[in-house]
Amino acid sequence: MKIGLIVYSRTGNTLSVATRLRDVLREAGRVAEIERIEVMGDPTQTPGEVEFSALPDPSPYDMIVFGSPVQGFSLCPVMVRYLDQMAPIAGKRVALLVTEAFPYPWLGGNRAVRQMTRMCEEKGAAVCGSGIVNWMKKRREEQISRVVDRLSELACTIS
């Protein structure tokens, strides 16, 4: 099984969680790779204006974990544009990872997960789980560990 972690990370927070997840998956004997979504210019633009300098292809993976930060109480425009332009991924299992600065998931994390879920399902994917990391929580490290454990369990249940 080949697992792709396709991540957009502006500050490095989302990437750091994805890196921990990749390491746990590899320790469990899975083939896991991180591919970064990279943009040219201002990443805070509206989704239609986002231009990519690196655009990962999800097709080689048996399972995909999409990782993204929250921006303005919603999914960031870069991930919205990436998922919108992505080719169908029918039959792929997908998990979602969202990071946010606010301390409560109802301040954007839940909405971002709903947006990603809808967009992935419209492309034919089966969303099997998600995790939200609130970056300002005092127990952030515990939360990261729980999210990494939950997402790695989802990936390790697939043969």
C-alpha cells in the first residue's frame, strides 16, 4: 500500500504534523510520501487566482491524506483550488488533516473538514476520517499525537 500525504503548509505547522504522520506510517511498514502543494505569488488570494508551482498527482496512491490549514474560518484558498482542479479520484480512500490557529474546531476547522469532504466526495473518493489540530491549545502535542494515531490507524487498516 502506498500512502500519499498531499499537503499545503504556509507556516510549516501542517507540514510538521504530516511529517509526524509519515514517520509513524513508515514505522508501521507502510510506504508513505509527502508531496507539497506549492504556489506562486500570494497564497491568500481567492481560489480562482491561485497559480501552482508544484501540483502533486494523487493517482499513484492507494490512500491519500490531504493536509491544509484553515484561513479566514474556512479551508484555505490554495487547497480549495487544488481540490477543485484535481482529476477524479474514484475509489480512493481519503483522510483529512486540518490545522488552525484558533483554539476551538468550530472556529473554522469543522467547516474546512466539511468543505474538503464534500470536494473529495464530488471527485469520487471515500473519506474515511479526519483530524483537526488547534495550534493554540495548551495541550497541542497531545492533540497532534491523537490525530496522528487516528489517521495512521485508518491507513494501517487498509491492505
